[in-house]
Amino acid sequence: MKARAKILSLALAGTMIVSAGVFGTMAYLTDTKEVKNTFTVGNVSITLDEAKVNLDGTYETDQDNRVTANEYKLMPGHHYIKDPTVTVEANSEDAYIRALVTVSNADAVTEVLGDIFEDEVITELSDEWDQVGGPVEGEGTLTYEFRYKEVVTASDTDIGLAALFTGFTIPGAVDNEGLESLAGMRIDVVAQAIQADGFADAGAAWNAFKGEST
């Protein structure tokens, strides 16, 4: 009698354990939420051009005809139009802008014309740009760095910056020998842009700049 009671008690205990397990599973409270993110890609884009001119440095048609290269015939005492202008294209991010001006045949240029910026060979340098340091010497070249003073803020339209300068003049004191030594002189301008976001200032941005285009 006692043995049957013990078996019945164990059976009931087993049933209770199973039941507790079932009820425990059914008692879980659950919920699910989801957040979906959409990512777009930022962009910094610029153009650089200058007015199309004749060999004597006068406008070929009008100043609205823009090109990326010109040729000049040098004469003493003559002024030539050259107005390198950077445009930050629509929908670019906030950006720092700089221009590198490289003069070739540098030894002859320095001997005949001096420093083309300090000695006013380059005319009407814009006060919206700052020269950074002195020229950097290369193989027969001198390169000057200029930075646009302000961060160019994002816009849904193109933003044309002030021309870096508007022209150059060959001094009237240059004689035939000096003029001949200037043959092959080039004044090349390269414009560069880098995002402003993520940098404390322009110096930090340009120190990080490696020259890649995206």
C-alpha cells in the first residue's frame, strides 16, 4: 500500500515538473523593433578656368569665354590678362580651397623679373586669398601656395570664387636679352579642394591632403 502511494506521488511530481516546463515556455514576453538607416555619399568638386585671350593677352572675344590654357607672346611693358578662377560646384560639402602657382624657367624669371608676386609682375592679387609661406623650389620651378580665406559652405548652386589674380605685366625695363631668356616661361595654376568637416582648421586639412581626386 505504501509502495503504491510512493509510486503515485512520484508520478504526480513528474507531471507537475513537465507542466511547469510548458507553462514557463509559454510565459515568455517578446517584442521586436527595427531601425533602418539610409546612407548617401558626400562630394567635393571644383573647376578651374581662365578667360580665353589672344597672344597679346587681350580677350579673344569676351571674358565669359573660359578655357584651361592660353598662350602669350611676351613684350616689354605689356600687360596680359590671366585670371585663374575656382568654382566650387553645386552640392559640394563645406570645403577648404587652395591654389598652387608654379613658375617654370625659374632661374631666368627670378633674374629678370624678381619675385613675380612681390615685384608686382602678377597684378591685382585678390585679398580673398592668403599666400602661405614663400615659394618652394623644384627642378627649375618655383611654386607658390595660396589659400582661400574662408571655408566655402555647401550650396545647391555653383559658387564662383574671386579670381586669384587678374593678369601679369612684363616690365618695360626688360631688354631683348632678358626677354629671350624668358622663352619657355610658364605660369601654371593648380586648384585643390578638401572637405572641411573633420579638421580643426585649414592647416590640419592641408597637412592631411594627399592629392587624390574622388
